[in-house]
Amino acid sequence: MMSAPQPRPEIFSIAPYVGGESKLPGIDQPLKLSSNEGAFGPPPGARQAAAEAALGMHRYPDPSSARLRQAIGAKFGLDPARIVCGNGSDELLTLLIQSYGGPGTELIMSEHGFSIYEIAGKLCGCTVVKVPETALTTDIDGILAAVTPQTTMVFIANPNNPTGTMVTDAEMRRLRAALPGHVLLVIDAAYAEYVTRADYEAGGSLVDAGDNTVMTRTFSKIFGMGGARLGWAYAPAAIADILNRVRPPFPVNVAAAAAGIAALAEPGWLEMSQAHNQKARQHLAARLTQTGLTVHPSEANFILVDFEAEPRAIQADAFLRAQGIIVRRVASYKLPTCLRITIGTDEECNRVATALAEFIHG
Ligand SMILES: *Cc1c(COP(=O)(O)O)cnc(C)c1O
């Protein structure tokens, strides 16, 4: 008998990434609040730019995404030569792990940190070390205590998904200063544009201050372009060089690149989206708190709502689905009593708040 092909055994320790669902049987247009995709869809200029660029899709894209890197650098005050673009920031996070991880190395992440670090880390043969959190927040001293001679990387989503909590600029600097120089610190700032607190910094200045910190960013959240798959990393020159060696030759397609440039140029988009998010998040959290639910503090475009018991969270999820609303269960993040709800438009927030009040009060 011929035996079937066998993958590397460590792959069986990986649970597949579970994305936010988008369909409900029997419901035409469900309200999807399960993937933090931004409240307003893509910026109008980005839609148009993608459509126009599609007419030229017989041509390969620019392998280095030069115009896009220039536009990102100009918008955020960063050196375009040290920006590397990717097919979503997930790709760049994975490339970093492939480049600096591997068998015999340890990757440190937070207990409820973003799942891609664990998936990519295990695939590369790294030992993934999860550090317990205090009040659902990354514990900087805990991370420092977990460092061993085998540690090569620390990954922190800031703000974190799915908890919504953040690490202050001062704490992140304290971490960087206390980590050994050879340990790569990766700050995944997918939600940076939503943060309004003055004690937050996305990570660009820490990247500039040394040779061992990388920041990743995405067009999938505040720019509403998750379907375009566009992310970027800002890195010290030597690490940007490594990423450019290992990345696919054409990671960013022509439509995504054109849409990204146009999105950055959309007048007032970031300001409008951030202001809406702050107000709507506060309002939704207040309404859910009034119904007796516990809402964890969030700096991002979602809130984590605690139903105190797992069966209650499952019931709430089912109740919302019956009303055509999809939110996100986060049991795979070891938060079985919680649901994560994306901040949508005012009308969408109102729908989910009304439905949950009905669920609680019967
Ligand atoms: C959504 C998300 C990403 C993935 O972004 P893509 O650019 O769409 O790959 C990365 N990190 C965190 C924490 C996220 O929530």
C-alpha cells in the first residue's frame, strides 16, 4: 500500500485561523461586526483608484511598491526606504517569524495576543511562550521575566486584538530598554489610527531609535480595505533588507497599491473615522453597561463584552445571529465568556445594543 504524504508533525499542533464569519443561513444581508473592518467601507477615492488600476492588470506590479512606500512615508513621517509592503500585515508578521525564528528559538507573546504569531511561530518550529496578562493587558514585567537565552522575538499587538487594551509609550520604551539587544521586538499596530490617548505611540520612533524594533501596520482596519490585502512594516535598514530578500517578488497587486495611495490622500478620512469611533465606542459601551453587561475598556474599533459565563456568551451569540447580526466569539483566545463586537456606524451600533438589551431583559 502507498502511504499518504505526511506534513511536518508540528503542523498538527496548529489550530487553523478562524476568521470572522460573514454569512447567516436564510439572511440576505447580515450585519457583520465580526472582523473590525472599519465602519465606513473603503474611502471613495480608493474604490475609484482600484477600479481604474484594474484596467492595467495585465502588467506586473512594481515589485518594491515604490510609490506606495513614498505615500506612506509622507503621510506618517517615516523613511520610505525602510518601509516594506506586503499582502496584508499578516504576511509581514509571518516573514519576520520565518526570518528570525525557527527550531530552538522562543517567541514570546501575550496570553490573549493575536493568534497569527502563534500559528506562524509553530509552523516555523519556534517554541511559543504565552505570558499571563493582568486586567487583560500585556504584562511588560512578565514578558521580561520570560526571556531566556533562546528568545529571539517578542510580539505585541498594540492595541491588542481581541482585548482592545494598549501598552503606553513609556512602558513600551521600558520593555525595549530592558530586552537583550538581539531580541527583535515587533509592535503590531493594526489599530494605531484609532487610538486617541496621549500616552500612546504607534512605534515608529522606537524603530528609528535602534536596530531591533519593527512596527507593522495595515490598510485593513481604519482604511476599510481588508479585502485588498495591504499591510506594511517599518524597520531598521538591516531588517528591511532581510524582509526584501524573503518576501514574494510581487506582494502587492496593482489595484491594492493604487487604492492604498488614494486612501492615504482621502481628505479627512482618518480624522473622521477616529472621531466617529471614539464617540460610537463610548456610546455603545455605555448602553451595554446600562443593561448590566461588563464591557472591557478598549482603544480600538471594537469592544470586548463579558457575559460572565460561557453558556451565556453562546446564547447571546445565537440570539444576535437570529436577528441577522454577526459578532465574534473569542473562545479560541481563551476568552470563552466574551464576545468581541466591531464598532460600526451609529445605526449598526444601535441595532446591536438594542438586540443585546432584548437578550438580557427578555
Ligand atoms: C487585523 C489584524 C492584523 C491583520 O491585518 P492584515 O493587514 O489584514 O493582514 C494584524 N494584527 C492584528 C492585531 C489585527 O487585528
